[in-house]
Amino acid sequence: MNRIRQTRLARGLSLDDLANRMGGIVTKQALSKYERGLSMPRATVLNRLGEVLNVRAMQLWAEPALLVRFIAYRKRSTLPKKVQNAVQAVVEEKLEQRARLQGFCFSSAPFDVPIEKYAVASEEDAEAAASEIRRLWKLGLNPIADLTAVLESHLVHVIEVDAPEKFDGISAVAENETHRPTAAAVVSRSQCPGDRQRLSLAHELGHLVMKPVAGVDAERAAFRFAGAFLAPRPCLEREVGRHRTSVRIEELLILKQRFGMSMQALLHRLLDLQIISPTAYKWSCVHLSQLGYRKQEPQEIKRESSEWIRQVGFRCWAEGFINRQEAERLIGQNLSEEESPTSLRRRAFLKLSVEERRRVLEEQAARVQRLYESDDSWRQTQEGDVVEYK
């Protein structure tokens, strides 16, 4: 199995597009054969593929270390199949990428997301599942200030994709060869406002942890989970009371900032908890429409941003797990070779006298020989300048 097709789709390219960008050194038909594993590209073609697709050439022909499984893919039926495939390929690539870095830096951290653990036969079960996740993650009952940070601290990777409005969200899990989950992802559209983003991320978390029984509307259950996760019943009842005849717009705007949810989502949450009646809910929705707030609400919530990939990219580069070129691809900026920790070590070594350098090399050689004789669990680092024990 190769990754040429997945990587091509993740770049939004057709076979014709890729053949054109290859500069005519290979045909569309040959590329199709490569993708289907019917033939193997020669070295020059493989290297050119890596350049065009912005990945290491051998990565295109390496077996994936993890299997990415999609639990929910929310999109409207009118979303073109080409766009669906491209979004899925992007998510597969990014989750596998993050899981690999996660293995370098967080191998001792337990993956504590109970994937599809909670059986849901009613919306009340979804409410209970949200409460249980909050308890498991020790979040308390107050509003969550930064949902993205909470998710990523539990190895649920927050991924944004550029997609049309017909795309809603994705939840996915990365599993090893024994089908044990090692990482997960919740995906939202990059252009949506902050309150929509937070609700979508919580919604996808619900898909990750719940297992609706036959006959249960999975989307309604996930929406109920999201509301309960962002606005727990005890906290919301403390803020607004257990029973209300109506809720003013001014109060909803204050609650919107406190819980990071849209006024419409808050109204639905109040209805779910029977704090307001169906009649009061309907009247409030009509009032929002009259004010023009159904399409665009005032006091927009700022979008949350993920810094996980940049932080861990710098960390992996500093520790020598990845080279500078890969770090640049992950971080999205050019990095000076002079900043490389390996380069700094090399320059420090070259500043030593000839006698000191000879002594260091002899000590390294003796250390390697001892490790080789006692245990074969040693490796050459990516930079190729130091031999390290695993």
C-alpha cells in the first residue's frame, strides 16, 4: 500500500493536475498505476513526486504505522464527492502526522478518551456521558475557557480544514496494529465563528465517546452531549434559575460570552433542561429572527487556535526526532540551520582542541562498543552525528 493517492487528494489535486506539476516526466496513466500499486516509480520520479507533494519521497511508499478510522463525517448530501475525499485525506494525513509526533513526546502519557464507550439509548444518556467525561478529565462544572487546549491535553487533536459551508465536522481515531486507539481528532471548518467552532468540537467529541443504540438519532445525541459538555446543568441552573417564563436578549448575550455558545444554542440548551417551555423557546427564536440574529449574532466569540503542532514541532526538532526540513513543513515557517541544536553541538565540538576532540571521539567509540556488546537497542539519530541509546 502506498500513500500517493492520499497525499494527492490532501493537496486537492487531480491526476491531471499532478501530471502537469510533474513537468511531463510521467503520464497520468502511470501515476494511476503507482497509486494502485500496479507499478513502482523509478527513483527520479519518486523524488519529483516528493517535491511536488511536499513530503519526503520515501514517505510516499512507506506503510502507515496507524490506521485512521472515521467515526462520524458530518456533511450535507450536496457536498461534492471530490471535496469529501479531499477533506478525508487531509484529516488522515494530519492525524497520522500528529500521532507520530505524539509518540516521540508523549509515549508515557495514557490515552484516556473512552472511544465509543457510552451506550446511548436516549438524549438523557448523552447528557450523562458528557458529565462522565467532565468527571474523568477533572474539569469541574464551570464553563470551559479554552476547549481546544482541554481537548489537546487529552490527545484529542483539533484539526481545521478549509472546506465549504456544506461541511460540518469529522471525528476520527488513530489505531495501532492491534486496533488499540492511540490518538483521536475532532475536525471543524476553519471559517466558522468561535461559538460555532466550540459547539462543533464538543459535538465531535460526543461522536467519539458515545455508541448510540439502534434507532437513536446520533446527531441529536451528539448535539445534546455538546450542550451538556459546554454548559453543565448545575452551572447553567445556577446562572439562570431552574424555571423561567422568558429570557431576555441582553441576558443571552452575557451567557454567550460566559459559556462560549451562540444564543441559539443556549436557548436550545434551556429548552432541553426544561428551564424554559417550548412556547418560550419558540417566541425567543422568532425574536432573534426579527432582529436578524439567526444568520449573524452580535458579540462574536473569538475563534480558538491550536498551537500543539508548532509547540511539539519545535520540541521534536530540538530533541533531534525530526530534521529541519520536516520541522519547517510542520511549523509552517523557515528555520535557520544555525538554530539547530545539532549544529550548535557540532560547532562546539569543532572549537575543541585536536586532543580534546580525539578524547571525545574515543569515549564515544568505547560507549558504543559497550552498548553493542550488552544490548542491541541502539540507533543512529536522524542527523547522523551521534549514536544514542534508546
